[in-house]
Amino acid sequence: MEGTRTITMKTNFEGLIYLLADGLYSRSDIFVRELIQNGHDGIVSRQAQMSGLDYQGAISVSYDLEEHSISFSDNGIGMDEQDIINFLSVIGSTGSGVRRCELEAMFADKLIGRFGIGLLSSFLVAGKVCVQTKKLGSDKAFQWINTGSVECVISPIRRESVGSTVTVYLRPEFNYLLDQKKLEEIIVRYCDFISVPISLNGV
């Protein structure tokens, strides 16, 4: 009989996405809520560091018919390379959970995110997800790309503004989401309670 040994569990990425679709997320458009909430929490975290200063958080959503993509941008705290490794490249990890422990109670109570799988919800509709981000106080910016597998690519980029942009490249069957009225309806349904201003294609 062989001796006891420890093995590393492997993640079936596609299986996890199906589990999300069948269980936690019953609607494929729920990724809109998750990504806007992520942007909101990044803004709250930046507000905590800039308390008393003139800072106004904002979230913008835009879509590109040619690229078949929807982008979510915020001017929140952003991420550095270590944040990306900790929160985007570890399935189930959550930046909001860590920030909740770090922030003063008045700001921690404003955080919405509870699960570390918000970004994963994008893969219910996406063939590729790209995150471009720059953290407050840093002179470096980074890009994270995942095409729906356990492998992801992190690379340095040029970005002037602090905050994050998440671009979701839709699979063909979800191109119906590339519609102003449809996206407005989804944003109102899921995110009407958020106090941070949200614009759609500049409106």
C-alpha cells in the first residue's frame, strides 16, 4: 500500500462557470451588476484614502459594436501588480473582503461586494475579459487578460488615469446585449440603488 501523499486540486474552469450559471447566477446579464459593484467598491476604497479632499467617484459603461464588447470603467483606487495576482488570478479571492477588514467602519459599511467570484460572472457571456488598471499612488499600470481558462496574462501598459477598466468581449450569442436600451434596462434593474453616478456611452 502506497504512503499518504498530498496532491494539488485542479480547477475545471468551464465546469465552474456552468456551476455559477446553474446555481448562484440564474441570469447571464448579472455580470453587469457584478462589475459595476466592483467599480463602486474601488471608489469607496479611494474615498477612504482621500477623505476630506475634493474627489468625486464615477462609473462609466460603454459598448463597441465592432469589437462586440462592453467596458466598465471607474476612477476608484485601482490595482497594482500584487493586487492583480491576489484578487484576479486566484479563483474565489475577493478584493472587497480584504478592503472591508482594512477600512474604517464608516467606509467598510459602504462596500457591496461579498463574493470573490464577481469577475468570473463575466465568463457566462465572454470569450475574453481584459482588465486595465492603475493604483492610486503608483506610477505603473497593468493589464490582465483571460480567455476563459486557468491561464491568464499580466503585462505592463501605459495608462495615465487611476482606476480600472474591465472590457468583456461577448460571445456571438450574447451580442444582443450591445444595445443602448437593453443595457439601460439592466443597469437600472440591478444598480439603481448605487449612489455613485453611472453613465452609459457618455450619457
